[in-house]
Amino acid sequence: MLLVESLLLKVLAIPLLARIAWLDFTTQKISNRDVLLLLCLGAGSLLLLALRSGSWWDIGLSAGAGLLLFVALFPFWALRKIGAGDVKLLAVVPLLIGGSGLLVFSVLLLVFALATAVVVKSPFLLPQGAFRVYVQHLDRKGVVPFGVPISIASICAIAFLAYIALIPGPGSAG
């Protein structure tokens, strides 16, 4: 039963991630409150899974990955190449996703980050309208809302992990 509660905590993070993506896109800010809520949801989910499995490996792997990301990205924040909210969000996501989903998240993040960079750097590819004008404005400011691809990759990784956890595997009796 703890698996259901763990998945529920991850699913509750989806609207919060969507909010983070929208606010980062419109204001280029990620609030500490939202990152702390994600941290609590992720840590709670991992704790429930650890209690179910009896192994603390996933918590250790996730915490280590989060710490590594924070330490690796901190100098980029100091050089003003990435925002502080993006660094904190990337440090918390491994706890939300869990060690088993880090590879899926990493691949999705790469795809969505490249797509975001292409859209921001080449807004002429977009149809006419307010969205295109706003993206051109972001390009002129030299800002890339990196919280958007982080959030979308997180949502997709959570959906994938939920699908894997809830769909019975081959050979299971029905």
C-alpha cells in the first residue's frame, strides 16, 4: 500500500511543477516555497518507498545526485550563467524522481532543454503572435527560462515511473 501513497505524493507534485514552469516562463523566477514543497513531496515519497522495500539505497542515491548537481551548478550561478532557482530546482528533482528515474529524467531534460534553447534563440521558427514576441523579448534579454524544461522533464519522468509501477508486468495473473 505504501507504493500507492508514494505515487500519490509524486502525482501531487505535477501541478506544482506546472506552476513552476509557467511562473519561470512569465517572470523568470522560481520561488523557494515551491522548491521546498517539491523537496517535501519527494523526500516523503522516497521515505515511503524505503519503508516498503527495506532499502535506503534510493534515498542515498537521490540525495547524492541532488548534492552533486547543486555543487556542480553553483559556480554557474556565481558566474550568472544560470539562475539560483534553476540550481535549487535541479538539486531537488532527484529526490522527487528517485534514483530509478534519473536516467529517464536526464534524457528528457536534454531533449527539452535543447528544444527550449532552439525556440528562444530562433523565435522566427514560431508562428506570429504574442508568444513569438515574448520569446524574442527573452532572446534580447539573454534569458532562457530553464525551469520550463526541468519541470516538463520531471512531469514526464513521473508519468513514466507511475506507468511502470501501475501496469502489471508479463506473467502476472489477472
